Amino acid sequence: MRPRRSTLLWLALFAILVLVGTRGGLIGRTEDDRLDATIGGRVVRVIDGDTIRVRLDRPAEQRTVRYIGVDTPETVKPGESVQCYGKAASAFNRRMVAGRRVRLVLGRERTDKYGRLLAYVRVEGGPLIEDALLRDGFARTLTIPPNDDRAGHFAALERGARSAQRGLWGACPAAQ
């Protein structure tokens, strides 16, 4: 017994609705939906202590990436003067990542209001950059839900740097 033409049409319509409903189709997709939760790339520019520019492997494009969970003193914020330990934090970040391959683990919230990707960043074969910035006193914690998976771990690293007076905790009177 052969299926009727109307049955085949209904099955095709159902398949299209499933694709659109599960966001498997192109309708309703946002730019960042095509990004996997983990992406490789190469750092092409260090903007400051907690922001970099990365040439992504897939999709092949350049994006600005803001580290999740940390905040370094400002060096390039319009209308603000360079903050204590800002240049040191930027220089440390540059030594850690400039020109290197990195692995980005995107947060649950993938972009901020400026369109930057929000990610935990690990140098391939090396440390999580956020850990290094906090441990050595180049950053403070910055917890913004829903990207707060590592907040407790980051807070412990900051406490250790603060109690040992490392980095900005020993150099900047306002940090105390």
C-alpha cells in the first residue's frame, strides 16, 4: 500500500516545524547560536588586563573576548584615567596570552551589552588566565550571574592574593 500524497505533505510539514521549533533551522537563530560552548583560537591583540581580541577557529572570524569572573584595573576606558596597577595587569595579560592559542569556554550568557564574547580563557597547555590574574593579584573578582560557576573558587584565589599582599593588594592603597 503506497502512502497518499497528503500524508507525505503532512510529514514534510511536521519535519519543518520540528527543525524550526528546535532551532535546528536558520529561522530565529542569533549570531552567537552558531558558536559551540568551547572554541579554539589565537589571540591577535591584548586590549587590557581582562579583554582580548581572538581570531576564532570556527567560525573563522575575529571577536573581542571579555574574561568571566574577573575585573582588572582600567587602562583604556574612555573618560577614566589609568587606575593603579592597570598597566601591570595589562602587561601580565599580554605576557600570558599575546599571539598564543587559547581555548574559550563560553558562559551561559555568551555576550555582554557591548557585544563582547564572555568566556573563561585557557592558554593551550597552560593555566586558566582568570586563575593566574587573581592568584597573582592583578584582578579582583567580578561575579555576574548567570556566569558565576567559578565564583567560589575565584573568591578563594582573591582572598589568598589579598592576604599575601600580592599585586594590587600591596601596591594600591585604595584596594585595601
